[in-house]
Amino acid sequence: MKAAVIGSGNIGTDLLIKIIRGEGHVTAAAMAGIDPASEGLARARRLGVPTTADGVAGLIALDGFDEIDVVFDATSAAAHHRNAAALAPYGKTLVDLTPAAIGPYVVPSVNLDRHLGETNVNMVTCGGQATVPVVAAVSAVTPVHYTEIVASIASRSAGPGTRANIDEFTETTARALEEVGGAARGKAIIVLNPAEPPLLMRDTVHCLVDDADTDRITASVHAMAASVAAYVPGYRLKQEPQFRTLPADDPLVRLGAGGRLLVSVYLEVEGAAHHLPAYAGNLDIMTAAALRTAERLAERSRNR
């Protein structure tokens, strides 16, 4: 399956390198950007990948565009709406790494197989890729009345696109916690940590549930963490899931409208350092999830 990447910033460049380093199910056919002096476009050219600095219009005009099967969009939410409209007549599958959410939310370890026939799939957010699997793991055992996640990322790993899309991040992640994770109600918080040296991505997941089998919840969370780690090797639990029964008047109990058992899971995501520093696990988990999605699309195409 031939792929193009729109966006020559950190995420697009890391994704391009992942594609080139991959097992060959997906091959890099082009990179499109809007800055002729972009380091990402220069690196792509050095790696022998055709490039254009004319954005999606330049991509469409490239020789070999007709042979491209999938287009990764690593730009911004606003730009993805324009890019999707421009590419709609050409029948390409779009893998959206922005919070635009034109297509369904996809978290590979949870619901990828249900959306392999879609023409536009959304990779949610870095916080969503990290925490939705945990919520889904808990939901597989018992209903989750309320979930709240906090994604803490190194300030250095938050580029202009991330900072411009903070509102979209919180809204998109919260919806994915509900629609994909299975929570009745979700809330997402992001923290840009200015610590030096930069810290790895950390995620805290709180789920409010009824009394349930804690051993089953723990086993489900461990199994899901292993599933995510299969394509994001730096994804790991920092400790065993924690359980605490809250008093009836606790504010979280009122938010959850039922359930008093609080399940808390603490995660860490270390980047693979293909292009970005290891502390940028928030970016690495997005590119890894996007590539995993395209690889499954390629497998499905071969098996037809």
C-alpha cells in the first residue's frame, strides 16, 4: 500500500521515518508541506521520497498520485477539513492525525477492525490513544459511569499545532472516552509540563464503577496494555491498578451519577526516538497508531 504524508512538521516527519523503517506493508510515496524550507521536506528528499511544498494541491499534481492508496494528514484540525474536501474526489483513504474528527474515532487496540472500510478515520489525540484503551478495558468488565483522564506531556513536545488545538484536544478526547472507551461520561485534561530535563508522557485514568471484581479489572487492563505495547513499545503501566471506595458525598460520585468504586490507572509513554526525542511519547503514540491503522488496511487489501 502506497502512502503520502501531508504535513512536514515533527509528527509528519516521524511518521514518514516510521513508514520507511516498517516492514514494507506500507511504503512512502510522497510528502506534502507548505514551507519550501521545511526540514521535514528536506529529509524526505534525502530519503528519496517525492515532495511538494504546495500542500494538498501539489500532492494531487505529483506524478504517481493515482497510485497512492492512503493519505496521512498531520496538519491541523482546520487544515484537515480543507484537505479532506480536496481529496474527496480521488477515492483515497485518509488517516487523520488531527482533532478534526470528520470520520470515526479509531484506537487500534480497541476498534480498528470495525472501521477498516471507512474512507476517513480519526486517530483522536495522543491522550485518547493512551487512555481510551484503559477505559475500554475497564468497560469490558463493568459499566463505567464516569471517567476522567489527565495527560501530562513535556512542554517541549507540544508544537504550534498542539497548542493551537487545546480546545479540540479536550473535546475530542472526552468524546472518544465515551464513544470508543464506553464510559457514560468522560472528561479530559491536558498539562504541558515545563520541567527540565523534559519528562516522559504520563497519563492518569480514573474510572468510577459499581462494585466489581477487581482481579478481573486488573487482568483486563494488563491485557489491553500489552495490546497497545505491541505497536507502541514504550507504552507501560507505572504500577498496578488502584482501587478505592469513595464516600457517597464525594464530588466524583455525584458526577458519575452512580458507582462508588474508583479505579485509577497510571501510565507512561516513552517515544521510540525515531525522529523525535524519547520524551515525546505523546507524538510517538499518534504516529505509531496511524501506521498500525494503515498496516491493517494493507493486510485487509492483500487478503481480499
